[in-house]
Amino acid sequence: MRRLLSLLVGFAIGAAAGYVLMTLFSPVNGDELRSNMREHYAASLRAGRQAAAEKRAELEKELAELRAGNKEETT
């Protein structure tokens, strides 16, 4: 448990340091940078949800085919 906590603290410190450095050395102003980050986050979230939905549909189709195959074998 202690190792996990140490990992999470290290990740949080690294993320905070990365954010500060990105903000300081970014060629755009803070408002525009935050806007860009929100847009990229939203686009990534949409892409992830779409990929998850496609994979779910694929797996549900495969499951239905397997179940149909099992019904044919038992009859």
C-alpha cells in the first residue's frame, strides 16, 4: 500500500511540475492554452468513447455468435 501511495504522490508531483513548465514556456497566453487543453481533452474523450462503443458492439456480436453456436450444438 505504501508503494502505491508513493507512486500516486510521485505522479501528482510530476503532473503539477509538467503543468507549471508547460504554462511558463508555452507560446500562447494562459486563457488560450487552457482553451486548447479543454478542446484536446474533449476530443480525446470523444474518440475514446467512440472506440469503446465500437469495441463493445464487436464483442456483443461475437458473444451472440458464440451463444447461437452453443444452442445449435445442444439441440
